Amino acid sequence: MRFRGFADIEVLSIGSIEAVSAARHVLMAERGVTNRATLESGHVTFVEAA
């Protein structure tokens, strides 16, 4: 996942909705991001099937 102003955040997920949610959690919990525009800017940059 990529968010405006942040490096890619790698998450394991079964779908894009779950990936966005997991990456937002990383931004909020681990990096202290609270800006709504930043949190809403997330998009999938790369998908690798297992």
C-alpha cells in the first residue's frame, strides 16, 4: 500500500479492502498519523499471490 507522503507499507491480506484497513492501522498505531486526507489516500501498488 502507498499513502501520500509515506513509503510503501507491506501488508498480508486476502483482498484490497483488508489491505487498506491493515495499512491504515499501521499508519495510525505505529506512525501516529491522524490526517484524514493521508489515511484516505491509500492505494494498492503491488500484489503478489502466494
